[in-house]
Amino acid sequence: MHELSPREGAHLLDLARGVMVTRSRDLDAFAYGDPRDVRIVEDGEGLAFMVGGMLPERRSPVSCTCGYLTLHNGVPIGYGDLILVGRSAAVAFNTFETYRGGEAAWNFARLLATVRHLYGARSFSLAPYQLGHRNAEAIASGAWWFYFKLGFRPLAAEPRRMLRQELARMKVDAGHRSDRATLRGLAAWHLFFDLDAPAGLPPVAELGARIAQGLAQRAGADRERALKTCNSEAMHLLGLRSLEGYTADERLAWSRWSPLVVTLRGLARWSAAEKRALVHVIRAKGGRREGDFVALFAAHPKLERALFGEGR
């Protein structure tokens, strides 16, 4: 893995934006990429991945979004993004049409290995669009079966039922191919690859409702006053007297996390060390590399359960 200077990072982000715009595509992780947070992972045999994080003001409070370019002998052959929450990674994988062929499965497998190496991910998911939901190109390419053959599986009951039917048909007729209607039905659900017991998707969307409810309880429609109240409460709960020494980006991260902190289940019973660890997690969200935040978040003994419940 090569750590790059901000100047080198800016050059690679320009490359990423260029290869996207010439194909009439766009990716927020490139458009708002942080040149300080760009790395190259060399995988051997000419394969490499350029992985970059986003500018602090564009980062989500809990999840971490990164963009990547797949490079072969220095030539961009594909791209995608990663959305990481703790040790879970939602993966989008795309190969430019010119370079589609026999190495796609290998490149995808090495991408997962890279994500595991960089971020410690142990659960990988693919969104329905990647599989063919409202995506005619993915349906035509048989994307769902491509990922199934690489070990990804549905967790929901309906696609598992459809899968059993298709496998039974293939057992009777080795030449059977799923029709488009079946592929669209299968693609309506996420696929998962887990190194541990399957956990499903982290319910990040539910956090927004909790934050909104907490803000409303504190100051009704006066959002600014509610945020100030949350900021004070969160500092008190975590034993912080001030944010002296924090950078502007770290202060921004704190302001976005404070409404979450005050909703954490059981926070009052945490030890002083666990509270200090949470402060480090929040501060890392405003740091140079958002990957540091991912690692600290995943390493915290209670944070993920406090956010999402005992099922995590």
C-alpha cells in the first residue's frame, strides 16, 4: 500500500474525474474527494486499486463513503464506491465496457480483499441496483448469478425461495437460464457475503428519525437551539470541558455527532475509558483519513450496539 501526498492524491482524483466524465458518469466520492486521503493498493500482476475518501464537510456522521478506481498496468479499467459502517461494507463494482471479460471475477475478489485489508470489513453487501433492479444492463449481463457464483447469498425469504426454484430447474435441465422476469425478481433484494454470522444491513436510516425526534424534544422547531443543547449535553455526558485543540473539521464532526450521542442507549453506564474511546471515534471523523474513523468505530466495544441495537 502506498500513502500518497496531497499533491499526488489530487492528481489521481483528477484522473478519476476525467475517466468518469468522458463516459458520462459521475461519483460523489470522486467529485468531492479529499486529496489527503488517497491511497494506492498494489495487488500484483499489474492490478491495483486507487482508494480515496471524501472531504470532511461531505462525510456522513456514521457511514464512511470511499471511491475507488481499478487500475491495470496504470490504466483505469473500472470504478465503484464503498459505504462502510463498522465492519460492514456495501460494495458497488463496475468495469468499463472496453475491459469486460474473463478477469472480472478475479478483480472483484481482489477488491474485496483490499477492502478487508484497508478497513477490516467482514460483511459485504450488494445493493439491488448493482444486481439488476431498474438496471437493464445488469439484467442483460446476468449480474445476479455472477455474484452468486462468487459466494454472495440473499438473506430475505422471497429471493431464497426463488433461488431454490431456479436451482431445482437447473438440476433437471443443465441448460436452464433464468429469464429476465426471474432475474428482476431476484435483483429486488440485497446479496451478502459474510465472514462471520450474517448480520444484514446496519439500519443507518433509522438514526435520522431518532435524531429528528431528539431535536424536536429539546427545542421544537428551533433547530439551531436544539443543536446547541445537544452539543452541551453530549460534552457533559462524555466528560468534555471544551473543544480546545480541535480542528475546524473535528469541530464539524462533533456538531454532527452530538445529536447522536445524546440518543445512545445505556451511555450513562459506560466506563470512563469507553466514553473516551467514543470521543476519539468522533474526532477521527474529522481527521485526515476517514478510514481511521472506521477502525475506531469497529473497535469500540459498545458503540455499534448502542446505535443499532443488540442484533449488531
